[in-house]
Amino acid sequence: MKRLLLILSVMLLSAASLSAQEKPYMVAFWNFENLFDIYDDPETHDEEFLPDGIKKWNEIKYQKKLSNMERVIFDMASIQRDYPIVIGVSEIENRTVLEDFVSQPKLKGANYRICHFDSPDARGVDCAFLYRADVFKLEGSDNIKLVVEGLPDFRTRDLVVMWGTIEGEPFYFLVSHWPSRLGGKEASQFKRDACAKQIREIKDSLLRENPATKVIVMGDFNDDATDASLQKVMGAKGKVKDLQPGDFFNPYVQMLRAGLGTLAYQDSWNLFDNICVTENLVNNEPGKLKIIKGKKFYGNIFRRPYMIQQEGQYKGYPLRTFVTNNFQNGFSDHLPVYIYIGK
């Protein structure tokens, strides 16, 4: 009987260990919508986000914004009782606001590290990564200037990249915030196409050097998952059956076609926030990490009732921090997106 109990105990421990190993990792992206500090940066146009600026941005509002963002990330972590291992972010002013964010009480347990570089954007907003060093073993990081032909002095957010390993497998992460549709979608399209082309070239170069590298690209692309910039220029396909080695897979294509979105404009939804992965993270060999499909999709959008405007002109839209200059005590005009990777 003792021998039987011992065998059963070993089996239970082995099963628990296996379950822990097979627990998938969450990888997320969120546009933080103007997470500015309250101090003037003389090198950028941050005047509206100052205590004496048009938005009367002060310490109380700043702390409310941090607390609101903390609530969302913590609730995302609560889905599987584990913090996301990588979070790509955009529209943050500097490293300081990220240090304040990861120091929020409910996020301290993740022990997030920061990968950030100042970019030449006129408003001073950047992209960055938060990552868990206990899972993602960072080997290097860099910022890459967006090159737009014919606009050598164009100032926008840099691409931020970092590389390393997860469970010994090589990963390369890239986060970007593509140029806006200011001036009209068609008139500004060449800028987003330039970003898409540059990302595709980076991916192709990485896979030529090491075909085993899993490339994960995320961001606010200011284009939908089905737009030509993503599907044709960047080459991000929406169906697994269409993938060839070296291709990008975009799980948000099918989600957009199902009527889902991450931001609302003129009473319709767009899905500008995407996470794309290389084919080798879809069709990886058994026992290796790969993207995991949910009940319907490979991608996910995090949405809770408290994140949605409940009344007024923008009822049903994401509850943002400001509507024009009126403080809403909200979260962001974008909803977060995430994927799972595991074995």
C-alpha cells in the first residue's frame, strides 16, 4: 500500500510539473493612449499634457491613469493567473512613465523589466516593451528609425526591437506605431507602406541568418488587418493553410472579418492593433513553442464592461482618458490584444 501511495504521489507531482510546463505564455500589446508625465520636455510638443496645459494634466489625473492601466493588465493576468511575459506598448512619453507603471502595487509581482529608447517623434511619444526576465532571456535590444523614401527628415516613432530566448528557443520581438492617417488614408498610405516594407525586410534578414528564429511583430498599425499594407506589403496572411516557410501569420484578419475591433470611429470598429508571428511559430515541430488557438481564433482582444463608455455620444466605444479636453477617467481609446504561445 505504501508503495502504491508513493507511485501515485510521484504521478501526481509529475502531472503537476507537466501542467506547469505546458501552461501557455501570454504576449500582449496595448496602445496606452498618451501616457505622459506632468513635466515639460523642452525638446517635444507636450504642452497640452502639463498642469497649466489645455488638458490640466496634473498628478491626480496621472495617478488615476496609471491605476486604471494597472487594473487592465492585472485583469488580463488573472485569466490564467500569470502575468504576460511580454507587453508591447505605444504612446508613452518616456522611460519614467513606464517605471511608474510597473511599480503599481498589482504589477510588482511580475518584476517587469523595461526596453525603451527615446524616439524623434515631435510629440515625444515612443514605443517600448515590458518583459519578464524570468521567462524571456534578453540578449540584446535596439531602436530602428523608420525610413520613408522622399522624407529624410520625417519624425515619428522608432521601431523598438529586442531579442533573446524563451525556453532556449530564439525569439525576436518588434513593436511599432505606424504613421497616422492624418491628411487622409490614401494620402498618408505611403508612410505606413514604408513601415510595412521595412518590417518585412527585417524579418527576411533574420530568417536568412537563422531560420529557427521566431519573429513576433506587434503594434498599432493605423491600418486594418485586411489592408494592403499588412497583407501585401508586409505579407501577413490570415489563414494558416496559406502559409509558406518565412511568411507572416496575422490572426487578427479573421477576427476583423468576424466584426471584432480594438477601436471605434464614426460608429464602426477598426482593428489597427495586431500581433503577427512568423510561420515557424505556427507550424513548429512537436515539443517546441507555437502559437495556440483558442475556441475560434489564434488572436485575442481583451474587453471588459468597465473599459467601455456606458452612456453619451460615445456609448459603446472604448472608455478613453479624454474626450477632447474633458477628463473621462478612462483607460485608452484602444483595447489590448494578446496571443498565447506554448507547447
